[in-house]
Amino acid sequence: MTDQAQCEWRNQGPPWSKRQHWSQNGRAGRARFFRRLAAFASILLVFGIWGFASLVRLAFGRLFGLSSSAAAVWVPIATLLIAFVAVFVLLRTVRRVGRPFREVMEAAERVADGDYGVRVAESGPRPVRGLAHAFNTMTERLGSHEQQRRNLMADVAHELRTPLTIIQGKLEGLLDGVYPRDDSQLTEIFDETQMLSRLIEDLRTLALSETGTLPLQKVATDVAELAREVVRAFTTEASARHVALSVNAPAELPHIVIDAVRIRQVLNNLVSNALQHTPAEGSVNISVTPTDDFRMLVQVHDTGRGMTQEELDSAFDRFHRGPDSRGSGLGLPIARNLVLAHGGEMQATSHLGSGTTISFTLLY
């Protein structure tokens, strides 16, 4: 088959596809809808004119004392004039209301076909303008979500490809005799499999937290003691980096009902991230304080280089990594979603040269 024949075959397409079927059904449905709307409006108009003519005949007879012959002349003339005005107003109203509805219906079919860039004019009466505005907002959000989904798939594929490529290369080298079959080579492969496992678990946690299906095992917990446990776990790493790691909290804090494992995961992510961005002789501090609105405020402050406004705006984006970050870019998004799952909030404040503070709140 030649290239020209292939192009002709592709351009012809199937004689009757589902999309064509849905499109023609949609046009037929719109035509039926507007025919019924016009018929209903015509029936209302006929009854309205008939009722108005009866009222005019009665009014002319009572108010002006016209005889039956005079009423027979003037009543039809007045009725025709009123009917003409009524028809004009009705057609104008149907046009003002029907056109936006038709545009919304046509645009909805395009959205169903995957075109999220379609927008409709916000015209007509206020309720119709509200409908058009809601439709435009919906399509804008759908388009944004679709773009995020595509970006996420590309990022996930990229993140999974790196450790898999390393594992495949190491195994091929071992099989071909390029690398010696010793414990050091197996350890490198094992480290890559652990990284791959952590990435998959992070993606699973992120997906569950974003969809609101992450199970939480809540118990009464001392958040200050939880912070001290995290500090003790990172003491060795902090000492190796020559970074001071501390906790500031009041002597007695009320216990709050949280999932201690998940909140510890939040603190682990924040402290690990802070240590990576804090130079030697710097410090990382965790403060835990109650607020007046029955919340527990937890702040993790480091004395690193800080972030620019652009970096700050993208801090909680999935797979976003700073210039000197070595992680997967999922730590902060996961931490934020875990806090949101507890009904709390998380935010970041930073300035170049003055460090970064990640704050989150938990309800009592």
C-alpha cells in the first residue's frame, strides 16, 4: 500500500463512528427541544391572545358602552395590535434565552469529546448568564485537571524510569561479567529497589490523601513528645551535618486526637527537608504551641538559604524540587495532604538569606 493510499484511507475514516452518532443525536435532540419549546410558547400565546381578546371585548363593552357592532370592529383591531406586540416580545425572549442554551448544549458536546478550551458567551437573562458562567468555570477546571493529570503521568514515568534504568544496567553488567558479582554491587541494586519502593509508597499515600480515602487511626497524642521523638531519630544525621536540632514547647500541652503515625510522617518529611537545606553551623527548630482558636500550631524553622517567591509558590507542587534538592519532590505535597486530611492547614514562609518556616495547624 502506498503512502498516498494510506493517507486517503485515513482521511476517509469509518462511515459511522460513535462520535458522529452522538453528535447527530445531540443535534437532533436540540432540534426536538427547541421545537417543543416553540410549540409550548405558541400554545401559551394562543391562549393568552384569546383570553386577552375576551377581556378587551368585556372592557370595551363596560367602559365605553360600545354596541356589539362597534365592538366587533374595534376589538379585533386592538387584539391584533396586542397580538403583534406579544409575538414580537415572545420571539425576542425566546431568542435571548434559546441562543445561550443552544451554545451551552453545543459546547457541552465539545467538552464530552475532550475539548476543554471551549467557552460560551455569558449573555442573556441573569439566570442564563449564571449558567454560562458556571459552565465556563467547569470547563476551565476540567482543562486544568486534565493538564495536571498529563503532567503527573509524565513525572511519574520519569521518576520510575531512573531507578529502573539503574537496576537494569547493573543486572546486565553482572550477567555480562562487566561488574563483579560481589556484595557491593548487590547493595547498590538493593538501594535502588528501596528507592523505587519508597517512591511507589509515596505515590500511593499522595493518591489516597488527595481523594480523601486515606484511613486514619486517630488516638489522643502529645504532639510535643511526638516532635521530640522525631528529633531523637534525626540526631545522628544532624550531628553529621553540624546542624543544631531542637524542640520548643510548653511544659504541659493538651493531647489532641490525631493519627500519630501520619503526623510523625509529616514531621519526618519537614525535618529531613530542613536538614538538607541547612548549611553547617545552622539550626533547625520545631516549635509546638496552642492557639486561641483551639488549634495546635507546629512550626519547623531552618536557617538555610531560603526560597525565592517563585520557589515558594511551587513548594507544594508534586515533583517540584529546589536547585539543591535530592528527593523525589513528593515530601511537601504528601505532608500538606496529610495535614489537610486531619482538617488542618499548612503554609510556607521564606525569604532569601533568612531561612524557611513550614507551619501547620491541627484541630484539638
